[in-house]
Amino acid sequence: MTDFKNIEYLKIGNKRQRNAYFALHELEIFDYLKKYNPILTGTIPIDIDLPDSDLDIICECKDHNSYAKDLTDKFSKYLDFQIWRNTHHGVKSTIASFSYKGRKIEIFGQNIPTYKQNSFRHMLIERQILQEKGTEFKNQIVELKKQGIKTEPAFAKLLGLEGDPYFELLKLDTDLIIREIKATEYPFLKEMLYQAIFVSNEEVVLPREIIEQPDLRKYIQDFGQDSDYCLVAEQHGKLIGAIWIRLIEGYGFVDNETPELSMAVLKEYRGKGIGKRLLTSILESIKYKQFRRISLSVDKENFAHGFYKKHGFVDYLASEKSIIMTRELIET
């Protein structure tokens, strides 16, 4: 899962993201603005930018006067520098902009935590929609932007949202949070392991004691080892899903260096794209870590076989009832 509060993720992105990283690094913007909790928002982090897209940075400023002075002291030497104040949707804002190596940079400050500002919320919602809708939808957004339509109106147009697109888009925020599991939450994996067991006949209810069988218990027993990694889905303070990997000789065993992936979502929350959010998030999280690939086992009758194929998994080994699938994480 991308940590947008740290611009290091840009270093391994596309060409424009890498260029953005080096520009921001040269300017030392994030170091200088550290006390204002800066976050890069807009289209560049979610890869729907145009060649002339601005670099938009949001900050939390409790004192607009000292904030404005800090911006002026540091950036007034750059081309086209200007600083002004206005009221944005009823909230006082201080904005500075300047050009650096042909790229416009805008720094936007409000007395609101950056992770709660609309700019950041919009970006996360848009990223979620892009993940759910796929490449064709993304290309349509970019095409609308090329026609001069702003990002939020472009999303609203394709989604059929009526009214103010900036407000309507915020309504799509389900308060779903994907984050790393806490040690105190490890017992939740018992429920997730039980929910992950595939049964083709929905009328059959398996006893919960089934997860105590050695071949299943190994998926969660003593979870929290160095190579274990888990993300959970949380909505309105409730854990509703989880995805995790660990090195075990389980049903999806390939070799001792390939961790096996498991995932489950509570039954009443299925069919809402939560599994997709979990999967894409963990792939982002571990892609550039120590593992070269991951594996999983899926029943041949389980629709999830096609779901995993759409996300880059390929069939590795098939048995009478199940298929082991793998996905490369590091390009060779």
C-alpha cells in the first residue's frame, strides 16, 4: 500500500513520477515543510497526469502568517513566485506557487490535518475508483483531461454524478481503510482463515473447529514472524477483511522462498470491491520488498481463479480439485 506521506514511492514510478521526485528532492520541499505535514496530491501520484500537470502539495498550517513567511523565505527566489489567500469551500487557505525547471509547483495550506483535506481525500477516492474500473476507465479520464476538463469533473462525468463534482465525489468515500494489522488484532485471523475456506455448496456449514486442523492452523499459528505480513480492511472502526502472506508449506507451496497468500472478507461485505482493494494494496506493499514472487491455492470451482488471473497470477500447478497460482513481484 503506497504511503503517500513519503515521496519515496515516486522513485520507482513512471517517468513523470520519477522526474517529480527528483525535482522535489532538489528543492528540499518536503524536508523544509516537514512541520506542516506535507503530502503530494493531485494526478501525478495516481498516474493520470498530463505532461504539463502541476505538482500540488498540501500542508497543515495553524498560523497562516508564519506559514506564508516560511514559503516566501524559501521559494520567492524561484520564477513566477506568488502567494495569496482565499477561502476554499468556507475554509481559509494560503497558497504559494512558482516554477522550477519548467514545472509549476503549488503549495496549499489549510488549518486542517492534511490527511483530512479534500484534496487528499479526492485523490484516495479517485485511486480506488481507478483500481476498480481498470485501464479503459483510466484512459477515458486522461482523454477528458486532455480536452481541458478538470480531474474531479472528469470522474463525475464518467460516473454519472450530478451536482458539484467536488462534493459528490466525497460521498463515494466509504471510510474504508486498508492498513497493516496490529499485533493485538492477530486473533482476527482465526475468523479470516475460517472465512477463506471455500465450500462449493453454500448450504454446507463447516464447523469452526476445522481451522484447528494442522494443515490449516499453520496459516495463522504464531503469526507475527519476520516474514509474515498482513493488511486488514477496516470500515467504521470494524475489521471486515484481511489479506496475508507467510512462508509455509501449505496448499499453495512452491518453494521455501515463496510466501503463500491468503485472503478473506466477511460474508456480508463481499461483492463491494474490498477484496480487490486488499489485493492491490498488498501487491503494492510487497512488490519491492524481499520476495520475488508469491503463490496461492484456489479451488477449480472458485470464481476467484479468474479474479486472481486478472491481477497477474498465472497457473503454476493443477491437481484434481485445485490450482496453485503464482505472481512475479520483481521483474527479471
